[in-house]
Amino acid sequence: MTAVREFLDAHIARIEPLSREVNLAYWNATISGRAEDFEHYARLEVELQRVYTNASEFESVKGWLAGANDGLQARQLELLYRTYLRNQVDPAQIEEMTRLSSKIVQSFGTYRARVDGNLLTGNDVRNVLKQNSDAVYRRRVWEADKAVGGQVRDELLQLVRLRNQVARTLGFDDYYVMSLELSEQRAGELADLFDRLDESTREPFTRAKAEIDAALAQRYGIAATDLRPWHYEDPFFQETPRVFDVDFDRYYRDQDVVDVARRFFEGIGLEVRDILARSDLYEKPGKEQHAYCLDIDRRGDVRVLANVQHDETWAGTMLHELGHAVYDRYIDAGLPFLLREHAHVFATEAIAMLFGRLSKDAQWIDRMVGVSEPEREHLVRESERNSRLSQLIFARWCQVMVRFERALYANPDGDLNRIWWDLVERYQAVPRPEGRDEPDWAAKIHIVSAPVYYHNYMLGELFASQLDHSLQAHVRKAGNGRESFVDNRAVGDFLREKVFAAGKRWHWDALVQHATGEPLTPQHFVEQFVR
């Protein structure tokens, strides 16, 4: 189809350089934190999205897609159809959504919790909640960290209502449903999966949570029933408190965690040295406090933003983000521009999680940073307990996020503060602070920057366990123990061939089948961490 080929060539020639400009603008804005840099990014993002508001081009894509039989061409048309459909609305609405989102992300990036006249970074907050034993001070730090929610709440709700308005214009019930449909997922199937995960994790989590609470209650000299959110080490209780007899941070205090991650990836045949050279890895005033990976141009310019400290959290984060990075790096460069992306966001999350898990894996720690003989057996035992507990905690936390966002878009005028804490109490068993009526939900940046995305983290964990199962069978060396992957180049070969190279050539379910020989299933996650 000559017309299709000509259209695709012209379209890519138009959007490829513009996409690169958008990504560079976002990169620069999140490093500087300056309002003018975020405004520049927002203008470019609007310009890119306006390309897809063209109604006549949308009609042409629909027509061509109906008759397409060429595999790569049909796949490109399918992806373009979804992108055009999302943007068949008033350009002024797109501009306003982008402006609001950019402004709120800037607010998050520049926010610092203020306690006793001191400004605390995100790392500072986490360190207080990890190390400080003064429960009164912990509470003040936790509340100061959450105060960003009150600052962004009104604009965030304005953004949610606008997103819903756009979705309904396009014939969807709300933005939540639209986002799933346009990312090749279905709300009903997702709800069923999370109901099944709830059922399979509820009882094991309840038992594990009781063990955590007993340890924390003893640490603070209070009854377990008096524990509140600030007694847990993560502000959202999405990570495991250090209640077992192992301090993972100690293995990284004298290590350069960036170099440890680099050596690991190079040992499995995945080069990251140039990625790290382009990255921005340490704290700066005004800089985004979280971490992300960004493929600037789909031609090899892949970068990581981080705020590294030398502890287990950032060791795991660097393994996670470089997992994203190597996926992007090793997509087949011969694919058309529109297909030089990961198969689905949960697929790249799976790779990131597969590697991010290793920072607490005893075998991996031993081989990468060294463990003395007397403590090796102890570390193995405690790391296995910690891994199981980490996954249970994260699975329950995902229940909160997924169900809250569904409620948020179903009724943004509802009692969201109450709904949030109802979900936290039900799925995480963390009691709400007495009398608190604050928009703590709005303190989670993902609701702004990655809307209707969090379920993909959980799907990524499922796929990561499925990939781990296949990898163990494929690359295991002599013996029956688990393979740590260290210096095993067959790991990199397997992932390049089975996952990375295909890019977005296939629908995500075909990619999962190709990589593991079976459809996406919770079976391996449950076997690995729940049973």
C-alpha cells in the first residue's frame, strides 16, 4: 500500500525530531526544577500531541487499518489509531491538561518537607523513617512529607475532571477505562486479576504483618494496636521495614552502588557504561527527587535520572532503572521508529523488577560485594524471608493504588480522603491517624505523572517471576540451586533475543508467550513469594 507507506514515512519524519525535543525538554526540566524549563517542555508536548488531533488523518488511519495485512505496517497503524483516538478532542483541552500536569510535577520536584525550620529532601525523609527512634519526630516528618498533597490537591482534581471530560467526549465511561483500553488492556480483566491476587495474598500478608507489628511495637515500646503510618519506614508502607535480623544497607555503605550495578550488567553482556555517562545520578537543588529512565531518541540515547546514596534502596533503584535502560538499548534498531519501544509498559517494568530484586538477594550480594563465611547462611535465610515479605507488602500496596484510582476517576467529587484510608486499612492493615482528614492520596506523584499506571507494576512483578522461572531453566549452571545471574552472559543473550529485540512488533500477550512459552499468569509469582 503505497499511500500507507508514504503517510508513515512523512509522519515519522515529522514526529521523530519533535519527540526527541520533548524528551530533552522533560529531562532538563526535571533536573533544573525551573518553571521556565517546565513551561518549555509543556509547549513542546502540546505541539507533539496536536499532530494527532488531525481528524482527516485519523479517518485515513482507520480506513487503512481495516484493510491492512502487512504485519509491521498493520502494527504501526494499530498503534497510530490509538494515539489519534486519544487526541480527537479540543486542542485547548490537551493544552490545559499538559499545562496542569507539568505544573504539578514541578511542584513535586521542588517540594521539600519543612520540619523545625529545616528543609528535608526525599532521601532525608526516608533516612529519618529508617533510623530515628523518636516517634513524635517521626510523625512530624511523615506529616510534613505528606503536606505536598494539600498543595497540589485542587489542581490535581481539576486535572482529573479534565481527563474525564476528554474521555467521555471520546465515548468512554471515564479516563480510567479509556487509559486501559488505549493501552491494550481491559478494566474487567484487570479487576478480576486483582481480586484473585487479593484472595491469594490476604492471609499470608495478615500473618506477616502481625510479625512486623510485633517487632515494631517492641522497638517503640507501644502496643501493636497503637502503631500508625509513621512507625513504618516507607511513607506509604510500600516497602519492608527493617524488622528482621539483617541490615541490607551495611553491604552497600562502602560500595559505589552505581559501579556495582555497572559491573553486574556488563557481566551478563549488557553494556551500560555509555548510559551512565549520559545520566544525572546525584542530588541537586530543585531536581526531581525520584528516579526514572528515559529513551531520548529511540536511537541509543538512553539516560537515567537518580539521586543516589550508598545504601540498599539506591542499589536496588539503580538495578531497576538500568533494567529499563538495557531494554530500550537493545530493541532492534532496524524496526520502524513507531515500533522501537518496549512491548508494553508492564514488560519494561518486569525487566526492571527482575533486576531490582537482586539488591536483597543473598547469593547476588555475596558474589557482587562479598559476604563473610560466618554470616552467609544467616543472610540467605533472612534475605529469603525479606523477599517474600517485600513482595507481599508491594502486592497489597498495589491493591490500594489500583482501587483508589478507579474510585478517583469514577467520582472525583467523592470523599477521597476517607476512601484512601479505607483502602489503606483494608489492604495494608495500617490504621489511619485519629482525626486526620488530609489529601494524603495526592502526595503520590504517580497519580499526576503516571495516571492509571500502577497496575502495570504488579503485572510487571508477575511477568518478572514468569521470566525468572524461564531464565532459571535456561541459564542454570551445574547444580539444583537458584542461579544468581552474576557473570552469566546467557542471561543477557536470553533477554535480548526473547524480550528486548522485538520492541513493539507484537501485542504484549504475544511477547509474553514468545518469551516464556505461556500466557501471562500469576502462578509463578505465587509459587515464588506467596506459597
